[in-house]
Amino acid sequence: MTKRIYLDYAATAPTDPEVLKAMEPYFSERFGNPSSIHAFGQEAKKGMEDARVQLADFLGARPEEIIFTSGGTESNNHAVIGTAYAQKDKGNHIITSRIEHHAVSEPLKFLAKQGFEVTEIAVDKEGLVDPADVKKAITSKTILISIMHANNEIGTIQPVAEIGSIARQKGVYFHTDAVQTVGHIPVNVDELKADMLSLSAHKFYGPKGVGALYIRKGTRVENFLRGGDQEKGRRASTQNTPGIVGLGAAIELCRRKMAEEAAFQSGLRDRLIAGLQAKISDIRLNGHPLKRLPNNVNFSIRYIEGESMLLNLDMLGIAVSTGSACTSTSLEPSHVLLAIGLPHDIAHGSLRFTMGRWTTEDDINAVLEHLPPVVEKLRAMSPLYDKK
Ligand SMILES: *Cc1c(COP(=O)(O)O)cnc(C)c1O
């Protein structure tokens, strides 16, 4: 196979050529520091502020409610640690789910070592959080609820608006990690009732290393990086103007293309799901069948290892994932697959396919052609399959 096929868009996406074009002048003639008063500074600042308006429009937010960050991880750290510290006087209890990205669960572990109490809400076998469980977990000490919008491994979309309503009724801040949804499905901070929302440009065809945190006006959040007064003092350091302009251009492209892309990708998704189910025995679709990202397919294929399938597909020029890229170097099965109730051996045999702007029908056909013989070959060598 000569053409390489990329089906790992949930890990990262290429920067759209139009985005790259929009960024280029901010590396060269418009290189100024956006904090400078002179003309060089002012034209850099204009690019940055235009991007802030583009992003705010997309989210239904006000530009002054957007802070630019270095990506999804920083946004999540800022939201979670920042609200915990700012509300120490009010309480020490935080509610989250068992299937959060490590960029939320690790900052929470950091807080737990400092006396904060963290309740992890279980999910059902399709990966859904029940809002009633969130409601029951709230105490007089609860200061934050952080539940992701859609899961990066299994694609399940959470009932975030309902959770946000509960949080608001109880006067508790609500943060959502929307890194997998922004640019792919509609995300409106008022509809979701989010007080804070994280996003990352490289997941929607912008550059890596730049993201944003939406903070609703009036929300108490400790500043994250201390230094100069960039981003109204909430996040010091000279802004990444080329990256921010790229984020703005990327969200603008998504605004125009999103509905059509989601419809096309969900068609590919459903064809891939049906095709693999027809061609391979003993497989299980992970995640919710309907409340699901338009570009996500995740299967457990019994009796064999996800890594072996991944490497075999890679040799054929097809790039997929066995879980989230962050866990692909560890031997522990994904915490998400364990949380939906899969036993270790089945969780180990999982593959994730995530599609994007440049995925074609032919790419899906190639998977349907090449994966079944790979599975057959690996099962023929598998002692587990023998005993079946
Ligand atoms: C990718 C991802 C992150 C991390 O974003 P970075 O910009 O890579 O730091 C956080 N949460 C989710 C759900 C993600 O998919």
C-alpha cells in the first residue's frame, strides 16, 4: 500500500492548509509582542483579539471570557486547580467521573493529596454518567463538578446540559472538558450551562500547543501562571500569537464546515461499525450506539491484543489507536474501558478508529478489507482463541 491512511484524529489532526496560511504572517511581518504599544504590537494584538471574537462567537461566549492557553491540558489544570484554590473558604469537595482524560484526573489527584475530597461518579456500560448520581453526590462542601463533554476513547457524549443545570441549582461551579467536541459538534456554553470549558486547537485542525479556557464572568478562579498581566493577569507569558490566530482560523473553518463534516463522518462511522460487525465474530462496540461523536469507532475484538492489531495495521499503512495516545505506552488497560465494565483481557483487545476532515470512503474500505484477515491471522496464533 502506498497511500498512508490516518484514522487517529482524536489523538491529533493535521493543521488545515488554510489555517497555516492565516498563521504565517504572525511568524514574520506581524511578529510583534501583542502587549507592545507600537504599531508592531498593535497589529499582533489585532490578530489575537480577532481570534478571541471568532472563538467567543462559536461558543456563544463573550470575548473577555476567553483565556488563551497552551492547550487542553493547561486549560483543564487551570480550571480544576484554579477553582479549588479560589474556593478553599467554601469547601473541599469535587465531583468528577471515572472516565475523564488524565488532564483532569491527574490534577484532581494532586488536589486530593492536599486535603481535597474527590468523588468519582461511575458510568454505565455505554459510558454514560447519570445526572441523578451527580445530584446525589453533592454536599454542602462541594465546590466543583468536572465532567467531560465527550470521551476521547469511546466517543460517548455526556448529558452535560443536565449536569450543568443541577450544578447551577446547587450553586456549584461546573467545568467541562470539551476538547473532543469543539469544532466537531455544536458547543454553546449557555446551553451546556458550563462555567468553565476547555478546548484545544490541534483537535480541530489548528496547531498544537494552543488552546483556550472559557471562564464565565464572575467565576472565582485562581490565576494560573504568575508574571506579567497578559490575559488580564489570569495567564502570564507572551501570547502565542501565530498559534492563537491559527486557533481562530480553525474554529472559523469548523463553524462553516462542521454540520456537513459531522454528517459525512457519521456515515463513514456507521458503515465501519456495520462492516466490522458483519466481517468479524466476537466483537463488541464500546461506547454509546447513538450518543456518540460522529467520528469515533471503538471495538473490542476478543482473544487477541489491541497492540498486535495496531502494529499489523501500521505495517499496512493504516494508523489507528488502542486507546488514548497518552496510555498507549503503558501496559495497564485503559481506565475508560475498565470503567464501562470490560474485563482486563477484553479491554486489552480494543481498537479505536477516529475519522476527520480528510477521511474518505476508500479509507474505510481499506480497513474493512485489511482488518478481518489480520484478526484471523492473530486469532490463529492465539492460545485464547484455541480454547474457545
Ligand atoms: C487531547 C485531549 C486533552 C489534552 O489536550 P492537549 O491540547 O493535548 O493538552 C484533554 N482532554 C481530552 C478529552 C483530549 O482528547
